Amino acid sequence: MVKRKQDNKKKNFNIIYSDFANVLGYLPSLLTLLIFDKEIKDLIKYENLFKDLQISGDFDHISSVQKISFIRRLQKGKVSIITPLCPDYEHVHIGMGLYKYTFNKLNDGLGLIGKRLVKIIKDIHKVLNNHKILFVHHGYYGDFEAYSEVICKRVGSLENEFIKKLIISSGKMKKKLNEMSKVDLLVKSLSSKRNWLENCKKNEKKIHNLIVKNKFFKKKIYEILSSRMQLYKSWYPDLNENQYLDLLVSQGAEYTTMGDIFFKKIKNPVVFGLDHPKMAIFYNINVDIPVLYGKPKYV
């Protein structure tokens, strides 16, 4: 993008056609430029913001669809950034900045995702402030994982003990990060156990139906399953392929339900996720929420 030199056109810019490939991820046709004129102009305007965010938070590739969704939120005013936080499952460092969950027990610390957020939050917020983005930032621990008898058994905890540890984790995170506007338990703060379980069941059925009816969605689901298989085998070593697929769909339904809740309960929501970018697809099964993800740091 090059600024015009004529005095009467100093506020205008010449757009180098080939630069669209860098912004959009592909080279659009002239017809596409005409049809999506406003969206493409917005992408160009905010491109430096996305570049800076990707560097500051080591974000995964941000698609044009998610960029446009995020821009629309920004144009509505102050955004509510939400970072879901995983319980503090036992994990070990395996080198090269990567970690592996053992799931042998549940601790009451910040958790792997929480610790990563602590490292990058100041840089992310600095970028947003530099670009004059109005925002608040919330963190929510996944207390719904305490509802699973299988998970509780795996980490040697009862449901009430599990939730007590998450309350301690959220308290530690509040003390650690003054930058967070709110840190709480997700279901406790925004829903109820009954509503959560009912909505997860509905979304699970919806995802299974999409797999049957939409071959592109089905292909995507199996790609996600492949990418998460090592994690699942650490968590549940004795399942067969169909059971691992059911596990993915069950977890996907949880992400879909989170998206539904954020859309309904939180003003102008944007998800900044740090767990696994492949799961972003599930947030938008029912609603339109921008989802930006850090690159995965665990296997």
C-alpha cells in the first residue's frame, strides 16, 4: 500500500494488487475485489494489528474469515476478550517449548494454559493499546470438566474437590494478573450445571449430524482427530478409533456450548484461545464469534 503523492489526493492510497495475497492469503479476482470492497478495505486497514498480534502472542495463522469477524466486533466498540483456561492437570516439559499432559493428578496452580497467558498477556495488551483498541479481558476456568466421572477418576478427585481446586486456581490467577478484568469458573459464572449438560447434549447431536450430512465438515473432523490423537491416547489409552471420534465430538460440543454462552452472556465477545487451534471450528457451529488462537504448545 503506497501513499499518493498528489497534493489533492494525499489521503488516498495506491494499492499494489499483488499485496492482496499477503493480506487475504490468496490473490483475489477483480470481481471479488468489487463484491467485497468494504471487507477487503477493512482487512488492509487492520493488517498491521493482526501482524503485531501474531508476533506478540505467537498466534496461529489468522484466516481472512476470522479477521473480518474480529474487525466487525472492533467496529461495534469495546470488545470483551475471553481466554478459556484449562484445569491444572499434571504436565511435563518435553523440550523445544512443548509440554505433555500426564493427567495423573489435578493441582491447584495456574495450569499450563494459564502459565502461558501470564507470559504473553502484557505483550498482547500492549499491541491492543498501541492500536487504540478498547477492550476488557476475561479468563474462565473449565469447571465443566469436573462433571465427567471419567476425568475425575483419572485424576483421583471427586467433583466437589475438583471445583474447589479450580476456585483456588482462579484466585491465584487474579492475584497474578491485574491485567485481567475477571477470572472465574465458566459454568459457575455464566450458566448452571443443568443447562450446561443439556446444551452439550444438543450440540453433540448437531455435530454428529453435520459429520453425516457434510463431507467437508467430516473431513475436517477427521483431520482434527488425527492432530489430537497423541493427546487423547495420553488421556484415554484404551479406546478404539470410533470411541476417540466420540470423544472429539463430545469435546467439540463443549466448545460449541462455550461459544453459545459467550455470545449470549458477554457483550461483544472475542475468543483468544491458547489450548488447541484445531478446536476453533466448534465455537462457531451456532453463532458468529471471532476466534484467534495461539500456536499449540502441548501434545
